[in-house]
Amino acid sequence: MKVTVVGAGAVGASCAEYIAMKNFASEVVLLDIKEGYAEGKAMDLMQTASLNGFDTKITGTTGDYSKTANSDITVITSGIPRKPGMTREELIGINAGIVKSVASSLLEHSPNTTMIVVSNPMDTMTYLVHKTTDLPKNRIIGMGGALDSARFKYRLAEALDAPISDIDGMVIGGHSDKGMVPLISHAARNSVKVSEFLSDDRMKQVVEDTKVGGATLTKLLGTSAWYAPGAAVSSLVQAIACDQKKMFPCSAYLEGEYNLNDICIGVPVLLGKNGIEKIVEIELSDAEKAKMQESAEGVSKTNTLLQV
Ligand SMILES: NC(=O)c1ccc[n+]([C@@H]2O[C@H](COP(=O)([O-])OP(=O)(O)OC[C@H]3O[C@@H](n4cnc5c(N)ncnc54)[C@H](O)[C@@H]3O)[C@@H](O)[C@H]2O)c1
């Protein structure tokens, strides 16, 4: 199992670290354009191997795609992150060019790969990969919902004063402050709906805190977060590498599902060795359906800025 992570910055390195710590991949290649950066991150991470007890071999390269050849899974984290006060959509100008050329270079050496797109605005970058490559739609996966759901569970556990392992919840829709649709009506503590424990006002607060989860951290850190994003990517990589058939909300290309067409947006999917093995259509309330529709309009509007 060979995994390539393009972009050895905050998210890429964190992702490589969690993949190695989970010890399911034989090899992780980090690639960056900054001279020596990926090699340095890879060496530093390898020096944690004896301490953290993993056997995954991590190597780094400055722009040499031949080193990524025959990667089973490729992850794109290259591009600029947002600064405080910025929206993810504002990154499109620079990141679209980077993502398009990185995807094409990766495919030259790994034509049968499964590609995970992380760079923002993620749903539009996933759509861009769909439109500019020949990869089948099940092999193009956008990571956003897995992170947003982890943040939702964090906020629910906080509101309920409960351990996170008791909490179940999912965020679908676009990976943006306005576009996220946290499914509060489905959220539960050990099968008991959270509405049994929380007032309407508290639930609204949880939803709002979840939607600005990334922006809150960007304000605190001065750049976007990396631990939870890296962990979320590593969970998707593991589900595919180990054929787990696990369900995550991921940005997937839709052709009629959820009444949406020609768009990549967050919906529940099953991940296994073939990438997206199934798009799961769940029952949504009328309010959730309306929010999903509004979210899709936002993503489509950003997609129109692409020159494909
Ligand atoms: N989808 C999500 O949930 C999510 C979460 C967090 C961050 N992000 C996004 O991920 C991206 C990376 O964030 P970060 O915090 O790691 O940024 P970062 O600046 O720390 O790292 C980005 C890296 O990409 C490299 N890079 C730029 N152009 C490249 C190219 N053409 N080829 C190879 N490498 C290239 C840079 O040299 C840099 O090291 C951003 O777009 C950010 O918005 C997405």
C-alpha cells in the first residue's frame, strides 16, 4: 500500500504522520515544491518511527513525480490556506491552478490511483479534478465532511458534557462556513437523540459553532488548522487501504442523488478498496433538504469561477 501526499505543509505532514502512526501503509511519499521541505519533513517523521512504533517508510521529494509512481492512494493538500477573515472560496484563484497541475502529474505516474482532494475550496477543487481528469467518479473523493463531523461531535460532547465516544453525528453539504449542514436531528448520544438532552437554543449554538469551526481556529492560529484535518484524511485513507466499507460524509460527484446533478458536495458514502463504493441516500427533513439545496447553489456558484 503506497500513499502519496502532495503538499508537505501543515495538513500534508500531519496526514502523513497519522497514516504512519496507524501503521497500515508500507510507504508514504511526501512531495512539495519548496526545495528540501518534503525531504526534511519525511526525515523528521522517520525519526519518530522507533519512538512511536511504526514501520511505514516515509520519504520526501522536491517535485519528482517519478517517486510517486504506482501510488494506490494520492492526497492533494498543496495550495494556500486561508488567513483570518478569509473564506475558503477566496483561495480559488491560486489553488485551482495548483490542484489541476498536481492531479495531472500524479496521474501520469499512478493512472489507477484513488485521489483524495483536500485543498480549498475543496468541493470546487474536487469538481475540478472530476472535470479535468479521466479518473472514474468513485476514485475522486473530497475530504471535508469527515472533518466537519469530527468538529460537530466535539461541540456536541461539549454541550452534553459527555465523552466523545458516546456521540454520533454527521455534517453534509458544502465544506464552507455557510454551506455546512450539520444533521442535528440525526445526532445522538448512544442512540438517544440529542434533542432529549439539549434545548433548541443550545442545539442552534452547537450548529453555529460547528459551521465556523475552521474559522475559529484560523483566528486563533493565524492560519488554518492541521491536526484534525490530517487525522480526518488519514481515516479516509485507512478506510480505502483496508477496505473497511466505513461511512463518511465526503464530497462526491452526484448524478441525481439528493436531487442534485453535476456537482461535488458532501454526502454520506461508503469507502472501501474501490474508493466510493456507494453513495448513501438518507431521509432528510424538509428544512435539511432546503439547506442542502441552498448549499449546493453556493458550491455551483463557486464552480462557475473555474475555467474548465
Ligand atoms: N478540506 C479540508 O477540510 C481542509 C482542512 C484544512 C486545510 N485545508 C486546505 O488544505 C490546503 C493546505 O493547507 P496547509 O495548512 O497544509 O497549508 P501549508 O501552506 O502549510 O502547506 C501547503 C503546501 O503546499 C505546497 N505547494 C504549493 N504549491 C505546490 C505545488 N504546485 N506542488 C506541490 N506542493 C505545493 C507549499 O509549498 C506548502 O508546503 C489549503 O488549501 C487549506 O485551505 C483543507
